Amino acid sequence: MGRLKRLSFLYMRRMNLIGPIPESFDNLTVLERLDMCQNNLTGSMPAGILRLHNLKILYLYYNNLTGEIPRQIPSTRLEKIDLSQNLLTGTLPPQVARPDNLTVLYLFTNRFSGEIPADLLSLRNLQTLLLGHNSFSGKLPSILSPYLSLLEIENNNLSGEFPTKLSANMNLQVLVASWNSFSGEIPTRVTQFQNLIYLCLDHIRFSGPIPLNIGSFRYLFYLDLSTNQLTGDIPTSFTQLHSLYSLDLSDNHLSGLIPPDLGNLKLSKLNLSNNDLTSKVPGALDGPAFKRSFLHNPGLCASDPSLIQTLRSCSPPGDKAQTLPPAVLIAILVVVGILTLLSIGFPAALLRAYIRQRRDFIDYASWKLISFQMLGFTEEDIRRGLTENHLIGQGGSGKG
């Protein structure tokens, strides 16, 4: 393979390849795209692959590659790197943040550790960065690329406070930071990502209140803040999230009332279970569609507990309507019956009189009127026109 020195595109996806990547790939100096994903390749990455100066796209995902990413990455033309779903270990070399043209970097589902290089998130042209399901630790860099639209760092060991001075990025659409060890409060700065559609900050250690301006997201479709230590009320600004489809605030310490207008949102999934919410479930949410949305909130009640699991009835036990004596009840029914007949009979009489008055007009109006135009010829004119010259066809009314 290394003798194909003019090879620019090598596509060997899903070919049941086994064993290590040949070291002779160093000689493919013209290679621009290398795709050997979804095989059973083993061993470490040849250091020479990342020294190919013309290489733009490197796809080696879904193999069994081991070892570390080569320390030297002199290639500055790399645009897309996908090494996800392997068994790679070690720390990320700072040089991985060197290629200025890099737009996509997928390293999820490996065994990387150590800190995320500070310059990685701020790469000038970076658009997609997936680092989830590794063992990265330390703090999350706060400077983001202005073009970054998708950032996933879930299932790592990142700690410390979530960056409170995240650089404003109007292109960020997906932020997934679940299952980490961040502490402190959810920074209000997060709400400045106006174009977010998917935000997952669940299973962390956030405490304190939910930012009051949480409703400033314009396109937010999915929001998960579950399994934290959040306290305080559910902000009423949630009702401004008109695009919201799924909301999960379960397993926190939220208290107070559920905003009445929350039911006006077009929610398909709602989970407020395991909190300290009180009072009555809003009417639009008080039904079987949300029967498991409010589990284990002792202070909540529902109008019909049979429709919503684990909630008590809002009516005090033993609170029964007072009954009237039978004689009084019969008298009331007689009076109501008379008034009902009168209320029906009087309009009915008026209607009959109106129908009689209108019947003649209705009969007249039902006639079908057809207008005829005066003819400009006579029967004699027709007879004179029946000549051999005007004959069309034979038989029937034609010539026998």
C-alpha cells in the first residue's frame, strides 16, 4: 500500500480488516482522505499518519486501536478527525489544537484522561467537538470558538465551577455536559447562547436556583437539569420557551408552585418528580398524559388522583356536599321544570309563527328559474335548411 505514492483517497470502510495499520502509510504523501473506520484494526496509530502534510480527513472510528495519539501533529491541513469508539488512552497532546483548519474532532468513547487542552475549544474554525465518555478531568476551558455549534463533554470527571465567563457564542446549538462533577450554580451566562436547541446539564452537582432568565432561549427544544441540588422556585420564565418539547427537572430540591402557564407549552415530556413542590397541579397538566410527571412531591395535589400517580386529592377527606331535605328538593325540581318548559315553549311558538310567515316565500324561493333568450329564426327557416348540402351521416335522423 505504501508504494501508491499518488494515492489521494483511500476508502476501506467496513471491510473486516484486522491487525495494525501498516507503518508504510507514511509514504502516502499525496493522501488527502483516509477512511478505515468500522473494522477490527488493533495496535497503535502510526505516528507518520499525522505527518502527512496533505491529509485533510482522517476517519479511524469504531476499531480497537490502543495507545496514545502521536505527540507530533505537524499537519496543518487537517479538517476532520474522527477517532471515536476505540480504546485510545493517555492525554491529548497540545498539538491537537494546532491545525487552524480543523472543523470536526470526534474523540468520544475512548479512555483519554487528563485535562482538555486550553486552546482546543477556541480553535478558530472548530464547529463540532465530541469528547464524551472518557476520563477527562480538571476544569472546562472558558473560551469557545466563535463557530462552535456542537459541544459534548458528558460522562467525564470534569470538576470545579462551570465557567462563569463563557465567551458569547451565537452559533452554539447543542451543549451536553451531563455526568460530570461541576459544582456551584448554573451560570446565568449560559442563557446567552440564544440559539441553543439542546441543553443537558443533568447528573452534576449544581446547587442554588435556576437562573431567572432561563426563558430567554429562543429555540430551546430539549432541557434536562435533573439530578442536581437545585433549590428555589421554578422560574415563571419557563413559560416563554415556546419551542420546548421536553423538560426534566426531576431529582432536585425545587419548591413552591408550578407556574400555572407551564401547561400552555407544547410539552411531550415533563418530569418534575422527586422535588418539594406544593399546591395544586395546574389544570392543563392535571391529566393522564402527565400521570408520571409529579411522582414523590408530598406537597402536591391533583383534582383526580386516579389520573396522576402518587398524588393526593386536592379536596379535604370527608368533604361532602350538603344535601337538602327531599320536600325542598322536589319543589325546586318542579319550579325548574316549569321554567324549562316555558323557556322552550315560548321560543318554539315564535319559531313556528316565523316559519308560517316565511313558508310562501320559501316555496317560491325553491322554484328553479331558467331564463330563455328570444330566437331570431322561424320553423320555416329550419325546414328550408334541411337540404342535401347540410346532411351529416346516415341512418337515424340522417339519410336512409
